[in-house]
Amino acid sequence: MTSSKNIFKVLVAVLFLMVNSGLNHSVLAQNTILQGFYWDVPVDDQAKNGSWYDSISVKLDHFQDLGIEAIWMPPPSKGNWGIYDSGYGVYDHYDLGNYDQIGTTETRYGSFKELKALISNAKQRNIGIIADIVLNHMYSYQTKDLEYNPILAYSPRIYPSYPANDIVWEFQSINTEETSISISAASKDERINWDGYIMIRLSESADQYLDYNNAESFVGNNSYLDKEKTYISKVSEMGGVSFNINLKSNKKYYVKVQLLNKKEISYSFADQQNYIRVYPFSTIKPLTYTSISSKASTLKDVSWNYESFHPSSNKDLAIMIDNELTPNAKIFGHDFDHSYHTTKKQLTDWGIWMIDSIGYSGVRLDFVQGIDRQFISNWIYDVVQMNDKPLFLVAEYFSENKDLLYEWLSNVKRLSGKHDMKIFDFPLKFELTQMCNSNADYDMRRLQTAGMSLDPNYMVKRRNVVTFIENHDTGKEHDKWLTENWTMAYAFTLMFPASTCVYYNHLYQTPYLDMSDHSKKVNIPTSVKNDLEKLLKIRADYIEDAEYIVLSDKKEIFKDIYVACVKTSSDSTLFLVLNNSGEMKEFTINSSLMSNSNTKQIVLKDIFGTNKNEIIVDGSGEATFNVNESKVSIWIDQTTKNYEEGIIDNIANPGISL
């Protein structure tokens, strides 16, 4: 490869940007976390056996060797889809794989006994287990949970984000003569002329199932249809269909409706609402799957009904503010109304139980933009106050918009008191994705202000962010994947002295697979695992509440390289160099921050191992770096007390509070 030299001198004291450290010697200030799952972990669905808890348990020694201090595990509660459920479709909060319901006792991840064993085994190794907590919603499509919903009966159109497939329409026929049924249908965005398809079924049973694969086509309007069959039709220009059917007199019937977009030979769900009329006139009752009770009644008497969820009144409208949905938007399942007293109490009691009785050491809060801020602040306060130990608290606000993340974090910290809330740094994740996927086309100077802590417009304290490069959500959608140069991204996050999260797939070479299109797949090279293990060991030895300084310079050479200086826990200076040019680079730094700069000479070596040369620092602190075309190099004084040839094997693991 063609090489070139770029030589310059930099006065570090002038051109380096010191990052707001917010130092805290608590182990909660900076942790190395493993996300211990991905979206579709293996499960034996035929035997109704989940084995993931056991799979993680047998790897605990490896995690400890690498300096992993906490493992973020998936939502443990039984989900609406039973053994297949990823955990985010929460059905029974207190069923952690120990009650026979939804066709299974175990969850996708295993049994309650296996979960408790994992938590106990991890604690013995000073590793905490972080629970994924879903407070925004729960799910049910169980027929036994159907109830009359008077809010929707008042006016089905008042709440445009209530999807059609979450409603079963009940009516009683008047006579045996021909009955006409009219259904209006519209997307939430286009109420009148919606170009899509409608799938319907009329049955004598409320246990409705729309047979997608065997749906018969019909052309509205005024077609004659049969009961107990699924039909599909193009929606008319007026946004609906009508059909005729012969029904028994004075008998209850149930109608289920689903709106679809048609794409090639498959269908996908559409944003939807619908309204139904029956002639001769009958009273139409909307039923929703909202009368839910926990099977774990011996532990807690927990039940929900339509009042627990949005819409809670005919004024409860979901709207957009600055392109962000308000917390009452029904995006996932049954959206909790966090102002309702029973909802607040039951979710708070469950959170306290998860920490006190189950033994979790922290929580990851799912989809916080969907949750009322005052509720989540009170929830944090109440759950923390009921425990005699600090908790690791991190929130998922899935957005690249720094303003929104900063505003949310500031408000929740203000409302909840002095609790050490963190937030996942999504802006940094997507910046690193651009860097790695763009190769040499990326301007490395953008990294100087990347993320929530380095950007001088926000300067969020490092103790309040968690960095990451991929997670279960981005890992299942190909348009969000970081698909190459993973080592560069991890070198950035693992050498940055803030809490950071490593993705399971990278450590165990598990391929990316798009959830919606399995033809889209990316394999993880063996080199990623090897590099990641080296970086984790370097982090465990050196990066602990360190001072982090970024070479903040706009010279042209910095279009290709990123340089950061870390004053390490061993009282030495570490330099991270990311070279995105594909060529050799040479540059000179004059720094009073060099370790032991009063001595006559210091020798720096690349402990990551990609450069074999040494760098001499003279008595004035001047050093000329000559780095090869490798993407990552990490330079440190070889006289430091922790230094050995290669990578240090004795890993310090201060752990998370247990």
C-alpha cells in the first residue's frame, strides 16, 4: 500500500480538549458491561425449553477474566407469545419462567430456577446482573382477557393510534334476514384515501384468528361472505368495504379487522384505525384484550383493565411534538397510563421486588421516550430508596438527537433527585457506525465532538453515559448495522473512561441477521473477537476513572487520524491513535502531560501490538509518532508499573455493587 508521511508539531496544552470527567470513585461511575443476549437467541420451541440463562452461566469465568463487571440480560417476564417471546411483549410481570401459561412454563431464556442460579453464580464472581425493565407497555392477545372498553365505544375515532387488530367488535344480530356490514378503514396519516388492503373475519367465537395464509379475496362492495373465513380486499377509494352476510337471529357475532400494506407477495401491518356499522342497526361493542391478571397471585394480587392503559379518556389523544411522540402514544401493545394510581403502584412494587427478591444489581429502562417523565422519576426514587445499595441505572432513549437526550436526562435527574442515572449514547453509536462503514471517506475530526460527553454544547458527565456500538435493536435491522472496522469502534469506546457495553455477537462471532429479511446477514470475523479481548484487558488494567484528553485540532491530517490522551490509573499516559487513512502517518507531539516527563527519556510502545517500533519521548516531552496503516494503536510508557510485554493477564475486576 502506498505510504506517505505527515509531520507536524502540536502543543498539547493548547490544542487538547479535556473532557468533563464528573469523577466518582464509586464502582457505578464506570463499568464494563456485556449485553448478554441478542434478538433471537436459540430456543427449543418444541420441547418448550429455554437454555440461554445456562448458556451465559457457563461463560462467567471467561467474562471475569476479561474484566466484565456486569451483564445486561433480557426482560425476564413471561411474554404474550410464550416460548417465542423476546421478553419485550410482557404478559405477566411476576412469571419469570415458573408458571404454566401461554403454552409454556419456561420463557425463551429458561426457567426461574436457572435465572436465580445465573444471578447467584455471577455474584460469586463479583459480576452484577442488570435487568431489562419494560415500563411502557404490556401485551395480551389472549381471548380470556377480552373486555368491553367504554372509552373506544364513546367514539372509536377519537384515538387514532389504537390499531384495528387490537379490537374485537361484538354485536348481536336482529333477525335472520340479510345483514349488511360496513367497515371504514384508514391509516393514521391519511384518513380518507388510503391505498391498502383490509383483512376481515366474522365468527360466532370471540377467539378470533385471521388466517393470513388462506385469506380469500373479495371485491367490495356488497359482496356475500361466509362466517368463519378470512377475507382480504383492496380498500375502496372511500377508505372502506361493505359486505352482506346471513346470520342467525339474536346471536352474538364477532368481527376482527386488520389493515395491511401489500408489498410484492407479502403483507406488512399498516398504521390503522377502523369503524364498523351493522344494518339492520345493532349496538356495536369494542372489546380489547385489557382484562389481565397475574397468575402469580400468591406473590402479588396484580390485575389490569382498560383504565390501566391509554386511551384513558376521550381527550387522551396521541400527538407529535417536534417529531417525537408524546408518552400516551400506543406504539407497542397496551400502553400504560402512568397517571393511573393502580398502574403506578403495581409497576413500582414490581420494580422493588425485582431488586429485593430476585437479586438484580441494576436496571436498563426500555423505551423511556414512551414513559411519563414524572412517573419514571418517581419510580427510580421509590425503587432506589427501598434498597440499601446503589443501583446501576441506564435508560434507552432511542434517538440520534442530542437535544432530546440531554433534555430527557436533565429533567429526569432533576425530578428524581441525585440518583446516578445514565443514558445510552445513541448519537455516538451512529457516529461510529458512519466512521466504520465509510472507511477513508469519513472525516475523523468529527470524532472530536462525537457523542454526548465530547460535544462542548452538551458536555454530559462521563458518569451519566453508557457507550456502545451495537445492541439487540440495532442488531436486528440491517440499515443500522456497523458492518466493518469493528475494532476501531471498540478502541474508541473501551479506551474512553465511561461505562461501556460490549455486544455478545462480537465476542462470540454470532452473525447479524435482519429480523424482517433473513437474506441480509453479516458474519463477524474471528479477528473481532481477538481484538475485543485484547482491548477489554487493556481497559481493565488502565482505564479507571482516568482523565481523557482529545487532540482538538482542525489541521488537514486530522481528517485521517484521531488522537486521544488518557491519564491512566497507574499514573502513566496512554495514547489512542485511530488511523483511517490506510497509510503510514507521522506526527510530533510536545506535551507536558507525558508520564514522568521530568526524566531524561521515556519509551512508548504499542501494547495493542500493531506497531513494533518504539517512540522516544525526550526530556522536554516531545515525541514523534510513526504509526503504520493499521487502524488502531495504543501507546504507553513501558516503565509503568502494570506494563508487560504483550497484554496484561492479571485483570482487576472491581465489579458492580452486588
